[in-house]
Amino acid sequence: MTEQNTRLGVAMMVAVTFIFAAQDGISRHLAGAYNVYLVVMIRYWVFALFVLGLALRSAGGLKGALRTKHPLMQSLRGVLLVLEIWVAIIAFVKLGLVESHSIFISYPLIVAALSGPVLGEKVGWRRWLAIATGFVGVTIILAPGSGVFRPEALIPLAGAIMFAIYALATRWVARDDSGEVSFFWTGITGALTATAGGIWFWQPMSAGDWGWMSLLCLTAIAGHWLMIRAYEIAEASALQPIAYLQLVFGAIFGITIFGDVLRPNVALGAAVTVGAGLFTLWRARRAAQR
């Protein structure tokens, strides 16, 4: 068993949120010049090589990584994650990093709301109240009927719903499959899906943008490797709240590099949603301890 080190795990998770926020910024830059499907396809090619290398180095080898009791669900997970990434990058281009992340952070609340009917987990009235409060925060960000509502704001909300379903499916298959198996299927089926969607949109890239593309692939590998290591040495309940830092780092990149504007309703709504999400995680941790 890997030795537990919560402080190091938290530090790694902070690095993960920074890397993923930087990755979102690079994706926004590339998708502004090239087709979204092309960018995601190349990124997944490298990701697939990464998970293939991990599988070959593991004790069970390639055969062990392929061994799953839920091949259909594992495949659906991989497809769904690619669809979510497509949607997220489109949102970055149309809305910017600040507003997209502010809406996307509602996904833990969606997971909590659906965990009862999908996974049979008990959700008490306090967590239901927090979930409802979080969705009030999302409504504040969307600002329907205020004259500032933009239909594009529904794009990251769709991405949040898709990622929440992906997370629930991941929990569901985890009852029988190891994390290594799920990770392998995510990379391989995702690469096949991304290729099926992106191969039709191939276009030449400039030398400079190939450099950004290489950096995007490297950050994806580094982020996922750090995340795997963090969950190996620290409990998930200690790491989950750190994920909200991606909103902070994403906002910093969006405002300083891309000139995004933090509108008052977005700041207020994000604060409400994050507060509700943190409360939901805290209640889940208390329930697990009991």
C-alpha cells in the first residue's frame, strides 16, 4: 500500500488545478485558430499513448487493463468525456474562461443531485438545500430575463451535466473495475471517438502553434499523472475541495491573458455555487465518517 501523505497530496492537487487551467487557456488559443475537433484529436492521440504505456508497465499488463466487467459502460464513459471536452472548448472560445468555469463548477452539485436515483446513495435534506442553493448561484450567473443573458451560457452548463454523468458512470464501474482499468478505457475509447470526429477536419498548423499543441499534450499528461499520484497518497475527501481552485486559476488566465471581464453577477453566482459545493462535499465526508 502506498504511504499516505495528505499535505503532499493537497500540494499535488493544487498543481493539478493550475495545470488544467493552463491547459484550458492553451485549448482556447488553439481552438480560436483551428478546428476544435482537430485540437482534441491530437491531444487524445498523445493521451492514448500515455495510458497505453502505463498499462504495459502495470503488473497485469495490457490484458489486465482491458479486463472489465462493464465494457459498454466503460466505452460510453470514454465517448462522453470527449463530447464534454468538445463542448467545454467551444465554451472557452465563445464565453471566455471566467464565465465558462463559473458555470462548469456546478457539476459536483449535479453529481450530488443524481447520486440518489442513479447510484442509490442517500442525500439528506441539508445536502438537497445546498444543491438548490448552488443552482440559484448558476441562475445568477446565467441572469435570465435581465437583458444580459446569452444563450451561449448554456454551453458550459451542458458540459457540466455531461461531466457529472461521466463522474457518476465512473463511480458505477468502480464497484467492479479498478481505477487503472477505467483510466485505460477512458484514454483508448476517447482517442477512437476523438479521431472519428476530428480526422475530417485536418488542417496544417504553424510551427509556433505546433509548439502550443505539444505543450497542451504535455500538460495533459503531467496533470493526469499528478492527479493519479495525489489520489494514491491522500483521501479523495481531502482533495475534492481543492478542485475549485481551477476556477481561480482559470479566471486569472482569462482576465490577464485573454482580457475576459468578471461581471458582478458571475462573481456573485460563482461564490454561491462554490460555497454550496463545498458544503455538499463536507456533508458527504461527515456521512462517510459516520
